[in-house]
Amino acid sequence: MKGPFRSLANANYRIWAAGALISNVGTWMQRTAQDWLVLTELTHQNAAAVGIVMGLQFGPQILLLPLTGYVADHFDRRKLLFCTQAAMGVLALGLGLLAVTGLVQLWHVYVFAFLLGCAAAFDAPVRQAFVSELVEERYLANAVALNSTSFNAARMMGPAIAGGVIAAVGSGSVFLVNAVSFLAVLSSLAFLRLEGPARGHRLSASRGGFADGFRYVLRRPDLRVVLLMLFLVGTFGLNFPIFISTMAVSVFHVGAGQYGLLTSMMAAGSVSGALLAATRARPGLPLLLTAAAMFGLTCAAAAAAPSYLAFGLTLFTIGLAAQTFTTSTNSLAQISTEPHMRGRVIAIVLAIALGGTPIGAPIVGWIASTLGPRWALCVGAASGLMAAAVAGLYLAERRRPNPDTGPA
């Protein structure tokens, strides 16, 4: 079977994708409500507080890295997903109850963000590696891209729905809706029919530990370059909650509905980027270079946007570039990694992509609060251009003739 949706021919993957889409919509609703709650209800438009929440939510990707990749490669992935998804649903319920009863305070959001980050740190590498148990190896790149399509289709719908719910009944109800949405993915896990032990578990249960993942990456110059690019963009560029919320509130002075629409406009670009990725058989470094450069240039254009509409249009292209970059990075890491190392390498990829947020988000938030949101977007632009330069230097070095062997 050919085409961008070829992985959906697999019944298990269809069941998983349906449940994940519903849960992803709820997750993006919560992220939108959480940022809005902190920025407009618990603080006086304090972008640094949003940055702290992001840092607490994504910091566990780094803190728990010695455990998360090892667990993803050595334990039953479906059982692990039952535990992590249920935990995140309970946390959403708890924060929702605090918000709807009017008891929520900023430190509550900090605590729940950190706990949610701990659960997500275990969930993310397991969830991504789990895809290899649902589809054949030749469909893996397509399945990874379709996962990104689902995630970003939810990012397109979730914030817009959340904006309407916030305007109608308040932020707390959004968290409760997200708690209910986890029932969909838990149900899909229950309905899956997997034959025998998990393939990844059979391959890797007796092979090495956490340190082997790092040694594996250090032996691979191509992976080192990809991870350095990902660190630059992930740390300083993928801070969209700060960029969009501060531009919406401080520059264009719009409400919750218009803020949600901006996030959805960027998500529309992300869906387009993910669908384009699903049509490719295998990504490469030249594609990553192009996507990183496009991300940098479009962030610069967004920083100079003169109006709300112009800013929304640039967000579409930012979403397309960012999604092309992140999906291609993920696919390249999975396809080029041996199956028994896949969970640990994915954990390192995710730790760098999301774990850099505790470094970058507070810095970008401080810049947005002191110098203005447009300057914060300039930091994102610089990160994309620097990542493109890293790829360009590596590709130029590879093409340089070896004096001992002649032209490559």
C-alpha cells in the first residue's frame, strides 16, 4: 500500500491512532488553558511565570533520562502506557478541581506541571517506541509522521476549542475535559491485539543499560549533529506558548478566543508539515538544514509582523517548518537506530528536544517580559539559523575530498 496514510491499513495502528487523537485534543486544550490561567488569572501578564511552568513541565525529561530510556527498552510498553496515561489523567482531574472551585494558586500549577512532566518523561519514549510494535519496519517512518499529524491536528483543534470553553465557563472546565479524554487512549490500549511479547522487549531485555545509549550516540557523528541541531531549536526556538501568548496579550491586545485561534493557525502549518513528512520514504540532513533555515527566517518575519493577521499567517509557516524539522529528526533517529537501542536513543532525543526547555523557556520568558515579545521571537530566529549552519558545516565537511583516498 502506498500514500501518506498507508500505516492505517494496520488494524492495531488504526485503534491506537483513534484513541491518541482524542487524547491529544484534550492535552492541547489543557496546555492552552494552563498558559492562559498563569498569564491572565494568576499573574499580571508575567511571561517569566509561563516560562517557569514550561521548565517544570519539561525538566523531568533531563532529570529522569537515566531511567526513561532504560524502562522503554526493558519493560512491557503497553502496561507502561496504561500507567503513564492514567497518571496524567488523574493529574488533569486534580488541577481541574482546584481551578473550578477557585482554590488554585500559582504554586499549585507549578507542582502539577512538574508531576505531569515526570509522568510524560516516562510516557514519551515508551509511546514513540511502541509504534514499532504496531507496524512493520518498512512503515515505521510513515507511522511516526502520522503520529505527528495526529498530534498537530489536535493542536489545531484543541486551542480553538479551549479558547471558546475558557470564554464561556473558565479555565477549570478545560482541565476536566482533558481528564476525560484520557479514557479514549486507555480504551484503545485495551482493544489492541498484539501477538506474544512486545518485539522491542524481546530484542532488548538482556542488552545493556542506560549508558549504552550515550555510547551508541557518541559513535554516530550523524546523530551527534542531529542532536546538536535539536538542542538549539528545542531550547531557544520551540517556546511557542511564550511567543504566542505574549504577542497576543501584550502586542495585539486580544482575548482568549483570538489567542486560541493563533495557536490553531500555527498547528495548521504543523499538520501540513507532518503530512508532507508522511509522503517521504526517508528524511536526511539536507532536509533538516532546509527546515531549520526556514524556521529561523519565519520567526524573524513573525517578530516584525505589523498586525494580528500578519502574525497569524507567519505562524502557519513557522508551524510547517518546525514540524518538518522535528518529525524528520524523530524519523531519522528511529530509522537509523538498531531496534534494541531504539527506546534509549528516543529518550535522548526527547530529553534534548524537551529537556532544554528549563534552560531556554525562563530565558525567553525574561526577554519577552523585559525587552518585549518581538525580541523573544528573534531568539527563536537565531536558533534556527544556527542549527542550519551546524548542518551546513557537517555536510560540507563530508563532501570535502580526503587527501588519502581522493574525492568521496
